[in-house]
Amino acid sequence: MPKVETATHNSSLNKSALLVHELQLGDRLSQCVHSKRRADFSLMLAMLTDDVREHSQFFIPKTSIKEENSSNDFFRKTFHLPPKAPLAIKDLSEINNFSQANIVEQRNFSDIQLKNTLMPLPLSFRDNKAHIPTSVLTDSSNHCQQRYRANLTKKSDEENSKQTLLNRPAFFNAKAWLDNIQTTLVNATNVQLHTA
């Protein structure tokens, strides 16, 4: 019967009595496989901890990375990359950058690619998630179109006047209201006494 070498009896293994991951076993698992010692192999696997998060394939050592060295701008400077392509144009004058008809007419496609690599064009004309194209809007019902226009005007009115009646906090003077009710009750009882 082959001798079973356990983690607690071997000095080359980790000093703790708990066998956490297979790296503590060294090459003993592969030796068991090559020498066809199935019982030893099963025993060593059974001695590993039940917590899978402690196994070596899930254990990644923590390294200290400085925040400034892991930013996108740092890598763009290091590798001499152009600025990243903006999502949308910022003003209408940038539309002229998309005018490439003359270059296409002369069949200088490499110029277009080089120009876009050096100074990337915006990916879209608009960066507005709430925008609905007119082709989609015209296919919708009249009720849907009216509601969309009402929402647009409502949003523009809210932007123009920051303090609308609906947004203004309601002021309620409870003490004055109770005083008015009390005086009304007193006056009502006085009127009833005088008429009786």
C-alpha cells in the first residue's frame, strides 16, 4: 500500500494545517497521476478546502497600480495615439469636417482614412437619448405625436423658467389657517346667540 503524504506531515508544504489550494501540494498531484496512485490523488483533492474562491485559479495577487497610470489619457500619451473620437458634434460648424465629396471624387480614400485616424470625426451628429427621428415620429399615431410635442414644449418651458408654479414649493401657514377657522367658529356662535 503506497504511503500517503499529507500536508500536515510534510515540511515542504505550507506550515498551516489547513490545505487551502493545490499550489501547496506542489507537484504531488501530477506524481500521483503518473504513478497511478488514485487513492492518494483522491485524498489530496478531498483535503482541499470546500471554498472554491480559495482555489488557485481564482486567487489573483493584488498589485498596486497608480490611478494616473491607468487612465485612458495616460495610455494615449504613452503610445502616441490620437484623441478618442467624440460621440457627437458640439456645434454646427463641425459639420463642415464631414464634407469629403471632393476627396471621394478624386478617389483618395487613403486620405480620408489618414485624416480620420489623425483627427477622428464624431461618431454621431447628436448625443441625445431622448431624440426620436422624424421618420419614426411620422409613422406613429397622432396622439403619440401630440404627446411628444407637448413633452418637448414642457421641457423647453422648464429650462427657460426655472421657477414655474409647479416647481415652486407650496407654502402653507397652518397656524393662520387654524386661527381663521377659530374666528369663523366664534363668529358663527356669536351670530347664533344673537339671533336666538
